[in-house]
Amino acid sequence: MQLTADEITCLCPDERLALIALLWDSLDDAQMPLTTAQQAELDRRLATLDQDRAEGVTWDVLRVELEQRCP
């Protein structure tokens, strides 16, 4: 089944969002190449992942801290 542009335009926003999600999910990683900048950022984040994780806090600790700041 193929939808025309007019048929897509007639869909309600929720239906169009569902269609977008279906289309997005149909692509695999090889079909969505990263830009040079995106690849560099991904590489940077992966390189610091273990250190960042060690410096992080759990959700429980963060929640308590936020509740103290904003009662």
C-alpha cells in the first residue's frame, strides 16, 4: 500500500507521528550514516564513558538532592 502526499496530509497528527515512527524504525544503522561531527562526538563520548559513569550518581541520590533543593 502506498500513500499519496494528499492522503498523508489528511492523517491526524497522531497518525502521522505513528507513520514517522514506523518509517524511522524500518531503517537500520547502515542506512543512517552519521556526519563527521556526529561521529566525532560519539567517539568522544564513548572514550569517556567509563570515567563519566564512575563520576555519576544514582537516580535515588539525585532525587533526594533535588527534593532538598526544591521542597
